[in-house]
Amino acid sequence: MQLEMLNSLAMAWNPTEVYRLSSEIDFGTFWWWFYAGLCIVFVLFAGLMSGLTLGLMSFNLVDLEILARSGTPTQQQQAASILPIVKKQHQLLVTLLLCNAAAMETLPLYLDKLFNQYVAIILSVTLVLSFGEVIPQAICTRYGLAVGANFIWFVRVLMIVTYPISFPISKVLDFLLGHDEALFRRAQLKALVSIHGEAAGQGGELTHDETTIINGALDLTEKTAREAMTPIESTFSLDVSSKLDWETMGKIQARGHSRVPVYSGNPKNLIGMLLTKSLLTVRPETETPVSAISIRNIPRHAFV
């Protein structure tokens, strides 16, 4: 009795039902090539979605705005076409990830029809890793702007197709995470200018003087008039009764200022400004008095 039960169990157990060692479809038939073509399409589609996810989502709105305004004609056109889509950041992200996941999840189902399960797993992992991830992302890292601009029409179609799913999820993400700030803050601008200032001696487009002026302009709103002014004790000025001899002319030249304050008696009693360029016709050996030169009035404002 026990021997008969063992024989019946051995006959009922079929290894091919548990571990299928051959494909469901014979090689070379129409359906084999049809499913093989679908697998290639899914791999390429998943690779495109992966590359576009890295390429488009890596662009900052500020970067695209800069390229759209000051890039080459080709870059301006490409950035202008991408910018409206990138502004919908979360909807774009959900659309690309949804399409990528759908392609990657569908691929093993069709590979399983062409090969046995072991070969299907190996091929699925290999194809997804190489052609679905590494190669597309490497290309889009280098040529993300061009690839994104050429396939932006396709992305628009996908956003319309996946709209019932991607739009509600994107709104939830917008509510929970908010939007990225499109513009640099003052501190970020100062850091960016400082980086250019450090590269000024290495052939950068901005010189040290230009970066100094820009930093000064950014700090202007945070400074008071007292911080911007020079103490009168530290300024170089001339008495109206002094003479423009060799010594005085040498001091004016050494200071290098375009205007020199003129006072009468007390250095705090300023009466005007002497323009340095007006001294071009003055000869030091004549010792011309300062009062003989045209002195400009100092603008004065009364504060209540």
C-alpha cells in the first residue's frame, strides 16, 4: 500500500511545472520575434525615462533662465522649450518614474515567455542595468539639455497620458514639500561672486575689481552711512591758504584721489572740493595758492 502511494506521488510530480527549463514559445516563430521586439522597446523606453529623469530633473530653474537669456542661440531655444515642463517639477518627476517603473516591471513578463526563468532573470538584470540605467544616464549627464529638448514633445504626451495619476500625486507633493526657490538668495549670490573672485587669477571672466564691486553692491543694503564714511581725521585735505608747491603736488599725486577736500582754518570746516584735473595747468614752481584755483561747492542737505 505504501509503495503504491509513493509511485502515484512520483508520477504526479512533474519538475517542469515547478522549474521550467525551456521557453513557452519556440525560437524563430513569429510570436517569438514579436515578444523579442517588445522587450527591446521596453528596454529602450525604460532607458529613455531613466535618462530624462536625470537630465531634466537636474536642471535648476535659474540655470534654464540664464541659458534662455544669455546662452548660445541653440541653448536659448533648447532651454526655452524645456523650461515650461521643468516648472512642473513634481508632475514631471511622477510621470517619468511611473513610466520607467511600468516598463521595467513589464519587461520580465515577456522575457519569461522567450527564455527559461533563469535566463530571463539574468537578461532582465543585465539589460535594465546597462541599457536602462547606466548608458542613458551617462549620456544625459553630458548632453541633458539637447536630449531633453529633442524629446520634450514625447514627455508632454506622457504627461497627458499619465495625468489622472501623476497630477494628484504631484499636488500632494507640492503641498507636503513645496516648490524649489527659483532665485538665489543674497548669501548665495555673494558666495557665487566669491567663487568667481577666487578664479579671477586663473583666467576667469570676472576680474578681482569687478567681484569687489559686486560684493560691495550686495552689501550696500545692510550697511549704514556711518560704516561707508571715512573719519575726517583720516582724510587727506588741504588748507585754502596752502600753496601748491612741489611738496603739496607730490602728496596729491601720491594719494591718487580725483577730488581733494579744502578747509579753512579747521579741518572740520570744509568749504569745498578741489578737482585734481584742474591742477594740470598749475606749475609747482610758481607756488600757486589753493584759493586761486576753482573750488567746487560741497552739496549740503539740512536734516530736521
